Amino acid sequence: MSAQPHLPIELERDCAAILIPGGRSVMLHRGDQVELVQALGGSLTVQIDRGRLALVDAKDADALGIEVAEIDQATGDGARADHGNFDVEQVMERLRTVFDPEIPVNVVDLGLVYACEARPLVGGGHRVEIKMSMTAPGCGMGDVLREDARVRVSNVPGVSEVDVELVWEPPWDTSRMSEAARLELGLW
């Protein structure tokens, strides 16, 4: 089956999901009807019962009858041993593969990444420190997006340590978004 948004899908097996925006873990069951809303950055956002949204990891795409290869995973899993070729722009590129599950825009273009600094470590490699925010302080997806960012950045060549801190000052607003994000969301 092809990953086609807004078509009803009957789950082929049970799978775990995370409710959006609350962040609570739930189990979706075989036979449940869902609707694919977006498939970006290695995860699937589906609409479940009563119009609620849930995030399903790409590893469970088969429960929706979707092949993992059909999803834009962009996780960058792979070797990280090459300490000599580290480039902080690679970190930013990897952060551009982390998507808000409700909005088809990555966290960098949304303006959620407030700071990204790297410093070399004595034993080799780099420690990357990221400060990022959410679109709202009560967003339950903060820990999910923070961990997604940490995992993806940890796979950048030359990265040995990653710390992602959620910050709330200054408060996020739409002025932090890139021009591309504003165009995508029709915010002109």
C-alpha cells in the first residue's frame, strides 16, 4: 500500500502510538480505523477515534499496511566514528528532519531551535548542546520531539554527546518561523 494521506486505513496489527498534543502513550488495535494525516521525518500522524491525533513510529508502519521505505525517515542512522569531518551545519540539517506531528514543518523552520552549539571533547568528537522550545508551554510532545532531536543528532559524524534542553524564554511566536514555513502554512 502507498502512504496516501486522508484515506481510511484498517490497522493490520496492534501498535503503540502517542496521543497528540498530550504525549500520552496508547495502544491502537488491529481492526481500528485510522486516517493518515502526515508521514514526515520517520513518523506517521494518524487521526484516530473522535478526531484525535496520534503519532506512530515508522517501525510500526506495517500495522497501517505501509512499507517503511515509503516514509521519509531521514533518521540518518549510521556510523559516527569520523571525528575529523564534523560540521555543525550537518547537525542543523539533521534537525530539519524532526517534524512537529501536527504541522508539516520541521522544528528548525518552525523556529523552535533557539541555539545549537558544539564544542570539541578532549577524547575526540564533539558535544552538541541544543536549546529548543515548543509552540506552546503545555505541549505534551516536548519530550517526544526532544528525544527525536537527540537521537538524530547523535548520528551525525563526529558527535559524541548530545544534550537537548527545552526552554520557554523567550516564548515562541510565529515571528521565529522561516519564510518557507510561513509560506507552507499560509501565514502571510
